[in-house]
Amino acid sequence: MSKAALDKLVEAWRAEHPAVGFTRIVVGDCDSGEGPSRSEFNSGWDAGTAAEMYPVWHARHYIAGALIDVDDLVRTVDHVVRLGGGATVTSVTVTPRTS
């Protein structure tokens, strides 16, 4: 429900501020990364519990079973953000490669 609300919020911002190129990026399954690419997504997780829950999440289709390489994600987001110069990308979907 929160994703649907965020989509509507982005649409409203686009209507209210047409000079700003709002971009919505939908990211698939991604690990936390290392160094400057670290997202803190799984910071503080108990590794044993996460490993135990992974098969359950996969079986329920909460995750795809493949992860986006964090460096690939960062390069994609950086590229979209740097388009600038009046270019507008309304939506970008970044998903993991299939195994």
C-alpha cells in the first residue's frame, strides 16, 4: 500500500512542479554491498535467522532468488540522476539478472 501511495505522490509532484524531472526507481532484490555502496538494508540482521528465512521468503515470492550487484545498482541510479539537463525519466526498474 505504501508503494502505491508513493507512486501517487510522485505523480502529484510531477503535476505540481513540471520543471523538476522527478524519477521513480523501482529496485529488485539487492544485497547490502560494501564500502561506499553499503545500503545498510540488512544492517543489524542476525545472519543465522536471515539464512533460515531466505527459503521461506523465496517460496513465498518475496524475493526473486537472485540479487542485483550493488555496484550495478549504484551505476544505474547514478546514470539516471546525471541525465539532468532537462531530461526526464519517469520510471526506471532495476532487477537482478536471472541465474
